[in-house]
Amino acid sequence: MPFHSRLLPASILGFVLAFGGPGALAQDSELFALKNRWEHVTTQTPEGARAKALEALAEEANALVRQYPDHPRVLIWQGIVLASQARAAGGLGALGLAKEARSILERALELDPEGNGGSAYVTLGALYDRVPGWPVGFGNSETAETMFQKALAIRPEGIDVNYYYAAFLEEEGRTREALEHARRAVEGEAREERQVSDEALRAQARELVTSLQ
């Protein structure tokens, strides 16, 4: 649904026009739609159909980047979608997608060092955690932990960062720390713009707490 200037108070309209104008509104609208489709695919689409759905979503993200090539939030969402696609695809065939996601997220961080509230760092942490290590891939547990720590410094109570960090710590055999972060994920506050996916992660965090106790 397009935005119209008559729907905005004059003070807000002036602010919007000063910082990007109608293009900024269109960009936000398109990102919102992309994010909603990503949440639907990753939380409600059956696993067997998820890879194909994410492949189509990646095409949408690529088109959005062509339209807004230097906008960090657009790049971060492209990276998130590609990382999700890599996870759904699985196997060595997903390595190319993971490498592409890493490159895109690193570029986004050059433009926005906080990575859209730490989201870029969370995704990079998960990539470094799950991708095979050298000589096959770029996976590295030390780098993964560095990424998670950077995300925690930006958003210490985030459900996503605490859950993924807890899962990482469990794999590393650091059970006490894993339990602490899993509990923080359960107690965290879901982001308004990521309500569905954050609540899905909260449910997984509850299961992780149970298994770690």
C-alpha cells in the first residue's frame, strides 16, 4: 500500500522529506514486506519447502539491493535471507550462499558499525558457528564468539543473540554459560518489528533451558 503525504502530520512529513523523502518511505515499506515474508517462511513453512521459498525470497532481496545498493538495512536483510537459505539448503552446496551472506553483512557493517541493532553480528556469529572450518569453509568458533559478543554489547537482552549464543556455548561444552544465556533469551523482550521470529526463538530457548538443567 503506497504512502501519501496527506496521511502524515506536517512535522513528521518534514522530517521524512529531510531524511530521504518518499524514497525512504518506499524502502521501509518494501523492507517491512520482505521481513514479514521471511518470518512466515522461517517459522511457518514446512522444512521440506523452506529452501525453495527462501530461494524466491532471496531474489526479492537481490532486487531490493539493486534498487538501494548502499543502504545498510537493505544489505543486512539480504544477508539474513541468504544465511537462512544456506541453512535450509544444507550440505556443502550451501557454502557458496554462506560466503555470499558473510560478504554482504561485512559490507553492511562498513556502512553501519552497529549492524542494525546488532542483527548483522548475530547472523555472522551463526554463520561462523555453523559453516565448516578450514580448509572446506570459513567456520571458526573464536570468530563466532567475537560476533556474538559484539551483538550482546549492542543489545544485551536480545532474544535472538542470547539464544544463538547459548546454542553455540552448548556446542562448545560450556553448559553453565549456555544456560545463563538461554534463560536471558526466555526473559528477553521481543522486538516489535520481529515479534513472530523472536517469539519462535523464545520457545526454542525454553526447550534449551529444559535440556540444560
